Amino acid sequence: MRFEPTFLVTATFAADAADRRGPHRQAHLAHVESLLATGTALLAGARADLTASVLVLRAADAGAARALCEQDPYWRHGVWTAIEVVDYLAAIPQPLGRS
């Protein structure tokens, strides 16, 4: 089996993220939706405790995955304060529903 390079990203919210994110939320969601639409993002959401966003991204390497997150309005406007990128191994080589 051949697995595409995939990364688990955790983007930590600023302490005042609830106040900061309002003006940037629609642009953030548009960015995430475009990543999902192209298959670059396989999963996007937030931790239930709302301390971080979580994404599973396809990218050439960890630096490319990080660069995708650094383009997000939440990063550019300080809603996220840290981005952690780690290798992720999917249970199957191709996500269900994708060719």
C-alpha cells in the first residue's frame, strides 16, 4: 500500500480567541472549505474544549502543511498562537469517497 504524505495539525487558540475570531471567521471558514473541496484537507474541526483547531492535511512535507495553515486568516490575525504539525498515518491509503 502507498500512503500519501499526510499531517495532523493542531492550531492552538489565543486566550482571547472568542473575541478575536469574529471578524475573521467567514474568511477562515472559506479557507478551510477550499482545502476540503480540493482534497488537501481530509478533516477540519476543533477540539471539544475549544482550545485548538485540528486538521488532517495532505501536503508534500510538514513545511508545506504548515504553510497552508499560515495562509489561514486565523493565523494571520492572531486567533491561533501556535501550529504543531506531525506525521499522520491514515488507516487506509485513500480516504473513503475520494478517488
